[in-house]
Amino acid sequence: MGLELEGFGWAVHEFGEAQLGDERRTARLVQLATILAERPTGSISEAAGSKAATKGAYRFFDNDAIDPDEILRSHVEATYGRMNRQELVLVANDTTELVLTGHPATEGLGSVGSGSGVGLLAHGSLSMSEEGVPLGVLSLQRWVREESKGKRAKRKSLPIEEKESFKWLQSLDAVIEAKAHCPDTSFVLMGDRESDVYDLFIKPRPEGVELLVRASWNRAVLHPEKYLWETIKAQPLALKVDIDIPRRAGQAARTATLSVRYHNITLKPPKHRVKEKLQSVTLGVVWALEENPPPDIEPLEWLLLGSMPVNSPEEAHQRLGWYTKRFGIEVWHKVLKSGCRIEERQFKSRENIERALALYSVIAWRILYAVMLGRHVPDAPCTALLDSEEWQALYCTIHQTPTPPSNPPVLGDAVRWIAMLGGFLARKGDGQPGVKSFWQGFQRLSDLTTMYRILRPSQPKSPPKPSASAQIEKCG
């Protein structure tokens, strides 16, 4: 790349290979990623720092020559590199609504929700290690929905390509493409009840690409019990397991004890598609039901359909463990909406929002990635996340000292300290910091680092580097 991008480490790695038709656009993308990630909750003008840089940022998002998919493509390539180091990658895919009702001037939006809301829908695929560390965004589909006009009867007869449920097959295509780039890595694509789509089960897949779907339909099966739920309930109890359930709106975190049954079951094709002569499909089925849930809380029940057979209690337990990691994509959506405030961004058109969404989706991933790395590899050096001035500013602030140590602290400590800047109290019983305190703390760290650069003891003089906002103005 011809333009100077020194000092933009992580953003160069994730976006530096973006093919946007002009290397200056790629340079601006890298610089935008850097400054917006420093202040994820702030406005674009706040992050940009000057009128000229703000104008340049909006000009980037307003550029119709820039394809949102190409913004993401460079990050996907970097994600392949992280996935290549894994034996197994779990890929969660899910849909979220971006409600933009408060932006009446924005053109090209569609219907969202059950009322009069407007916005767009995004269906993302988030890759994770078997431990749940997010490795990157594999795909991000976007579309608008026209107002429903009695379509339910028609939808059943539409080809899958014309249904919203086609998004699940497109996510599978993204995983199949990833497998071609990561031949030694195995993949499991996971989805919630909405992904219980027969076409997904019968779509051809290469070896090493599997499915794990939460069932929604009591499908007809080739078994004396005739139907899926009745068949699995008739199986003997295989084991009991404890699973940690994260806190949700109105519900505290808890440990659920699940009774588990499993069986390999052959599903019949849907009756209304008999003319298509679809093949039957045999799936490894795991049913887990919570015993003795708390009062006034529905018991947790998962009926999981896997493309791989289940032949032992250990394999059934493994499938449940995998599915618990699907929650990571919901946390990613939370960071995208609450941490990056994507629904509050003001743009004149849907296309502009989609370009911003592609960029902020990676910023949201990085926040979640940092938090999870701090939990799973706490003894790694914090330079995996922070540059030298950032960790020095962080250390000096937390320890109230003007002199940082000669060696960087470990990642687990750095993540905890950043969260403390964001309000995490770090008391003995507080456990691990969450993403909210981390993104709030990371924004504070940006300001602290700026002051540290100004006030730190004299260092050997080197040519000053232009700020990110200054470089954006230069690229304008």
C-alpha cells in the first residue's frame, strides 16, 4: 500500500487488504476503523476529532463505489488465518433487526418488528473456537422486508431462494467457502429454532462441515413413534449435565441441570413438498430438558438436530457444549447495538448504513474478542491487544504511578483493568468483567493514552506520527 499506515496495527491486519477500487479508500477504511474503535459509543464527529475528518468519514460512507461486502472481505481473509490454527471452529449464525424508526430522513428502509417500525435486517455468521473465543465474522447478509400483506399462505409454496429462510443456506455457503481456505479445520454451523429448515439438512456439504440446529418442528420420522418429539422422549435417560445459563433480561444467571436423551433419527421430507421427491435425512438428535427450574421460569429445553451421528453419552454431552457457545452471537449483537450504537447512527440512505454496519460489525467483534481472550488465555502478553503506549497508560493509571514496568502485563490483567476504567468493581465475588464495562473502559483508555503521550517523561525524539484524523483529512 502506497499510503503511510504505520501505527494502525490491528486495523491494518483486518482491513488493509480491502479491495475498494482505490488504495486511498482502503487507507481511509483502516484509519476510520482505528478512530471509531477507540470511541465505539461516541458519535462519528466525536471520534473523528475535527470538522474536516468528520466530513471525510461521512464521505466514505456515502461513496456508492464502496461495496459493504468488500469492506468485510479483508476481515474475512484475516479470520481464515485465525481459523486455520484451530482443529474445530463453531459458527453461530443469527438474525437481528436494526430498528431505525427514529431516522425518518433515511431512504430505502423496510418494515421491522410487528408494528410500524422501520429499519433493516442483518444475518451474521460469527466463527468461534471450541472454547467460545470469537475468531471473526464470516458473513453479513443485509436486506429490507416489505410490509406483510397476507403472505403466509404464499410463502409455503415459494422456492427456498425467494424465502427469508434462504439466509441459512447462504450462511452454510460461507462456511463451505471457509472450509476451502482452511482444509485442516472442521466446522460446525449452529442455528436457533428458526434455522430448522429442511433444505439446510439436504444441501450438499463437503466433509468436515457439519450442522447443529435447534429443532422447531415436530417432524414426521421413520420410527414407530412416527414423530420427532415422541421418538426422542421414548429413549432412555443417558446422562444429566449442569450448564451455566447467562443472565438475560429479567432473569438472573443460573446453573441448569439437564436430563439428556439421544438417538439417531431419520426425518421424512415435508408432506407439502411430496412432488419434489426430496430425500429423507438421518440426524443425530439430542434432547435436553431442565429439571426443577426456578419458580416462574420456563424450563430450558433444547432438541438439537446434528448432521453427525450421536452414539454415546459423551457425544451427546459434546453437542450440548457446542450449542452453549451459540450465545456468543447474541453478545456480539449486543455489542454492535449497545456498545457501537449502530441503530443511532445517522445516515441518509440504507446503503450508507450498510457500509457503516460492515465496519462496526468488526469493531464489535474486536471488543468481544478481547474480553474472551482475557478469559481463555489470560497469561498471554497484553501486546496481543494493546500497543506499548496504551498498556503503559493503562498500567500507570490503575497503579497511580508515573513509571510503567519494562515488560508488558499479561492480557487477563489488562482486560480487567480496562473494565475497571468502565465501572467494573473487581470485587472478590464479581467474577469476570463483561463486554459493557470493557467497551466503556476502552473508550476511556483512548483519552488516557492521548494524555500519556503528552505528559510522559522525555523519550528519545522520533519524527511525530500524524493522528488518525489528520490522515483521514489527508486522504480526503
